[in-house]
Amino acid sequence: MCVRVFLAVIVVFACSSVANAQVPAFDDLLRGDANNDFQVSIADSSYVTNWLFRSGSPPPCVKAADVNDDGRVDLADSSYLNHYLFMGGPMPPPPFPMCGGDPTADNLTCYNSAC
């Protein structure tokens, strides 16, 4: 019993130490790649919708999930991507279809990018 309590204390301490560590932000991203698999597909649209409405995991690079580049991630991003993929809608803004820096300043983060 004492060993379990001791291990739990170590895990809690380790998690709080990692949470407070500074994580470098990525400069390069692929707009639309919400699930960070280096592809832009319906899976990315589903990932965003699951995060927004079903308490799914947040995108590793929230900035990449901002498909329409309006500075926020919402249902419009999922719709924009589906319109592009299946209805011949406009391509997502740069950086797309290749990795690159986001030319638009916003408050969205990117801590893990497939790029």
C-alpha cells in the first residue's frame, strides 16, 4: 500500500513539472492538418468536429486546424475543409498545400507539427 501511494506522488509531481515546462512553438505547419498526420483529409474535419462537440483531444497544432485562417477554430473550419475536399471549394489559405509559416498573426498555438 505504501509503495502505491509513493508512486502516485511521483507521477503527480512529474506531471506537474512537465505541465509547467516551456514547450517551443513550431513555426511551420500544414493548414488543415488538424490530426497531425501530414495529410489533409476528411479525418481532419472529423478531428476538429470531435474536439469541438464531443470533448475529443485538442489538435496538436491548433493553428493548423484554423482552416479558414480567421484566427479561431470552430465549425466553419470543418465546413471549409469539407467544401474544399468534396465540393470544389477554395483551397485553404497558406501555408497550404505545403508546409510553411503562417503569414497571419493570431493567438493560436502550434506545439506539435508534422512539418
